[in-house]
Amino acid sequence: MDDGHDTADLDALAARAAAGDEPALHELLALIQPRVRRICGRMLLYPEDAEEAAQDALLLVATRISTFAGRSRFTTWLHVVASNSARSTYRSLKRRSSELPTDELPSAADPRTTSVIAGSRLDFLEALEILSIDHPALVEPLLLRDVQELEYADIASLLEIPVGTVKSRIHSARQIVQPLLVPR
């Protein structure tokens, strides 16, 4: 595992936390915090937004750890929680921005101050929002594979669907999302 912690150790710690072991939960939260920040940072443009999403994700882990049943690795479950938290933060920020007065906001992004990476992340998040309207079952597999880089087998285990279904959903999602990411 990239945090220097063995996945099996985290799985065991998460199982103890899920069973109600409070010291195990505190230790788990401390160990996963950097990973959660990275997951959220991959999806959100600004560090402050990623930090907000990471804190929300850690709170969700703390309050929902009892739902971790051990059917998949804990890190796979964590990726879903953190990715969903980042998407939720994006939706919240988008909703809040629409409530702000528009006379102070620029009408278009300034290419001199907006990086290609930042623009592509926003385009991708917007494409996921569009995808979720008509095809909500395609969003999570796509996120887990293309953003979080999980293996097909891990995604299948986590979502409790066959690997072939995972591959099919990811393929369908990519076909829908790709035209939405084409430069305008």
C-alpha cells in the first residue's frame, strides 16, 4: 500500500473498528487521513475544497465504519467513501456558486490563470453529473477505475457485481462521457 501500511493490517484494524473498538477507530482515522486527502485532491481543483471533502469523508468513515462488512479490502471501501465525498462537495460548491451574485464573476474562465489539469477536472466532474442523471449505475465503476485506479476485480467485489458487468459499465460510461470532454 502506498501509505506504508500493509493492506491486511488496515483490513484488520477496520474490522476491529467496525466491531465497535473505539481505539482502533482512532488509529484507523489517523492512518488513512493522508490517503483520503490524496483521493479528494485528485478530483477537486482547490486544496481547500479537497480538504473539506476529506474531512467529510473521514467523518463518514467514523460514523459509518459499522457498515464495512469486509467483503472487499478496506482501502477499496475507503476509495468509494472518499470519491463520493469529493463528488458531493463538488455538487455543494456548484450549488453555492449559483446562489452568489453574478455581477462580480467572470463570464468565462481565463486560460492564462486556469490550468489544463484544473479545467479537465471540472469538465470531468461536470460530465459525471450529466452521466448520473440518466445512467447512475455507470458513475461509480468509472470513478473507481479511471480516477481511483482500482482493479476490475476489486470494483466487482465492492459493488457485488460480476467483473464482466463492471467492464461493460465502464465501457458504456466512457462512451457517454468522452464526447462531453471534447474541447469546445
